[in-house]
Amino acid sequence: MTPSGAPPALVTGVTGLVGGAIVLELLRRTDAEVFCLARDRRHEPAARRVPRLLARAAADYGMDDVAGAIATRCRVLPGDVTAPGCGIPEGLLPPAVGEVWHAAASLKFRARDRAEIDLHNVTGTRNVAELAVRLGAHTFDLVSTAYAVGDRTGLLTEEPVPADCRPNNAYESSKMAAEALVAGVPVGTVRILRPGIVIGHSETLAAPTAFGLYSYVGELNAFRARIEPRLGNYLDHYPVAMLGDPATRGNLVPVDRVAAAAVRLGLVGAPGGIYHLTNTEPTRLGEALTALTGALGIRAPRWVSDRAELNSIDEAFNKGLDFQGAYMLQDKVFDASRARRHCADLLTVPLGPERIGEYIARYIKDGAAEAARAQRKAAQRV
């Protein structure tokens, strides 16, 4: 049922995977105006880029029912979360909003990029929180990550990250800081939403992102390109050793389920606190990687537990997985008891190896189509 007379909402990160899906879900489930905060690009202003990307996502997700609402109820706010006041010109500020969904974030993770990561994920969060207060919002929702728990393993509850928790990388560190920051935002309700590893749509499989599970595709293809001049199609015939435990669980969750759960929490007035928007059926990473390599036409990895078992080719491969490497060794199970009180039907998605292979195949197909479109555009400019 669509609530009538819903107050305006404000969403950041609308050109990203989760933020865009939240906008589409708000358009589907409410009649509210949705203010979409996004940066102007050099060759395309936000006012043109945001509707284009939302329309493309709606088409990819089979959400034809919201196409008209993108044009009539989305209000683009040009701005930048890293700037004071989020860089929104004074005359464009909405008079008030009911709920703010902060999904904008840098997904970089290396220590050398820490200043940029913290600028977006910590300073940016502070700026958006201050904007929410200024606009009289009654609710602030921070999209964090279930992996903000750093190197902790075992059963992980919907609780604040302990002070002695050690992050695996600069991205996790920034999310820990952002969570601590929003806990004190002076609005009626503050929710911290922690999705698992977000993948494509649960039905269409489309995924407009190169991060998370899909980053393995880029890393494997880059590695293959590096070794082919010397070793030819080595990866087609010989398995590369991967440091890790194939039984380690990873939490893969479709983007539409994350967005639907997040919006439902708002619609039912769920109390403030932390919510794991995670799949109750985690995936064994060994199965996921076997499905992924199969989709790429290369041999499944050979798993080892000791770096001494790696040869020079294996070493080079594992070095390229510096972000993913920690997650291959840290078995995590996310308790989602609080989220399941409201969203149990949305957070159970069986993802066996065959289904994961289908997700990867769709991603590869879409990437090839995108490359072809880019080539056609380049040819037209010549």
C-alpha cells in the first residue's frame, strides 16, 4: 500500500548502486517527492545525469512502473557532500524533508587514499547529517556496511562496533567513524543500515557497479592480461593458488532486496538503531569463486592456507587481491534479528553456485554491451 501525503525525502549517492535503488523503491512505495543530491560533472550536469541513470536502472530492474515518477517526482539538487552545507545553492534548498537516506560514499580502500576516503565517508557524513538537521528531518538513515566490523569473526550482532575492533582497510575504518558520528545526530530517529556484499537485482540480475563481487572479475581479467604476453592462456589450463579457506562465508545480497528492506523500515517507523540488511543464507566463498572463474572460462582456484605454498605466479595473483584477501580468511555470520522483525521475507535469497554464475554472466554481457556503446560514441566523434 502506498502511503499518501508522505513528506519529501532526500537521498544521497543516487547515481550509485544502493542509493539509486532506494530512490526507485521510494518512488514505487510512496507518493513523496524525492530530492536527489548529486554532483555536476564537467560534461554533464546533475540535472541531466541523475534522471538518465535512474531511468536506465529502472529499465535494467524491470521497474517500468516508476519511469513516469522519475520525471515528475525526482528533484535534483546539485551539490557535493564533501562541501559545507553539501554545496547546495541557498535558493535550491528544499524547505523541509521528512527522511534523509545517506548512501553516498567512496568505495576506495587503500591507505594511500585515506584522505579522500575520509573526506567522503566521514566529513561527507557529517555534512549530510547537519543538512538533515537544518531541513528538519525526523529520520536519518546511514547506509553503512555489515563489514564495518573489521577483523571480527563468528556471529556478529546488530550492535555498535567495539572500540578495540581492527579494520581491514581504510574503507572499513571510515565506515566505523561514520557510524560513531551519526549516533549523536539530533533528529527523532537514526538508523544505521548495514548491507552485506551488494550484488545485482534478484530477478533481472543487472548490476550497474564494478565493486564487491564484481571486483573479482576486473582483478582476474587484469591478471590474465598481465601474464598472457609471457604465458599465453595459462589460466585456462592451470589453477592459480588462492590464499584462503573456501568454506569462509560471504554475505551476498541483491540490491533490490536491500533497497526494499531499507524503505520498509522507514514506512513501518522502525526504531533507531543498527540493522543488518544481510542475506540469511550466506554463500561459501569457494563456491562463489568457482562460479565466477567458470563464467570467465578459466580454471577454478586451488586453495591453500600457507603463503609458502604459493609460486611466483600465485604470489602475483594474490597480491592483486589485496582488498579481497582478508575476506577470504575471516568467516563472518551476521545476525539480522532486528531487521528480520520487519523484513524477513526480503532477506532470504538462496544463492547457489549456478545462480552466482548467472549473475556474473549478466555482468560480463552488460560490460561487453557498454564497451560497444562507448566505441560507437567514440567513432561518431571522429
